[in-house]
Amino acid sequence: MKTALKSRDEIIAIAKELKLSNKKIVFTNGCFDILHAGHVDYLAKARAKGDVLILGLNTDESVSKIKGPLRPIINENERAFILSNLRSVDYVTLFNEDTPRELISKIIPDVLVKGSDWSAENIVGSDIVLANGGTVEPIDFVVEQSTSKIVAKIKESYK
């Protein structure tokens, strides 16, 4: 079983080693609260864009800022454990900032991936990746699923 989580310093060192080995690093980020088929599909597609997928995972504190005080439903250590054990995810690291910009500036991935609901110019860190010769690649969502939809369905079932 893979180690559930890498620290910021560990992931920066790993990224440097991967670059020396000419590995193509893909980076994406998100909350990934209540893992569902849409997440798994997205991560598999992201991983297919390179040799290694590094996932920046929002901490519990940052998820609450984005999604509200009742989120996340699954804590950061459990989310990291689940995600790091998916075949498509090579490394998981937490970030507590509002955006993963600082993390991206340290890793400097070859490919930055976000869902196609984000325009390339609005993807945080796209300027850093592009300035370093990388690409920014949106991924279409095939599975129309979200944690918010799951939560709403659960709430509706208890009425």
C-alpha cells in the first residue's frame, strides 16, 4: 500500500527527482470530498496526460472556506488515504492556501489539469506552467456527478 500523504518538502524533492529522470509530471488539485465515479474518471484522464500524477488536496480548513462550514464530510487524512490508493494517483500532498499557486510554483509540473468547466486563463498556476514550457489541459467531465449532488440526494432521502 502506498504512503497516504507526502509533506510539502517531500513532494518538492520528489518532483525534482522526477524531472531529473525526465518524467512528465501532471498536477491537479481539488477537495475530493466523498469520492465518486466522476472523480475517478477525471483522475484517470489526468494521469494519462503524463508519467506521474501529483494531486494537491485542499485541507479541511480550506474546504470549509470554499464549500461552507459543514464541509468536508470526509477529513483530509482519510481523503488523502483514499486518493493515494487509486491506481491513477501517484502522490498526494495537502495545501491550506486559498489556491494551489504556491505549490504549483514549487513543483512546476509539465502538465496542469483542471476540469473543462475552468477556462485555461482562469486556472490558477497556468501562467507558471506555461512560462516553464508546460501545457494546461482541461478535461471534460463524462460522469455528471458531484459531492454536492450526493449530499443533496442524501438530505432529500431523509425528508
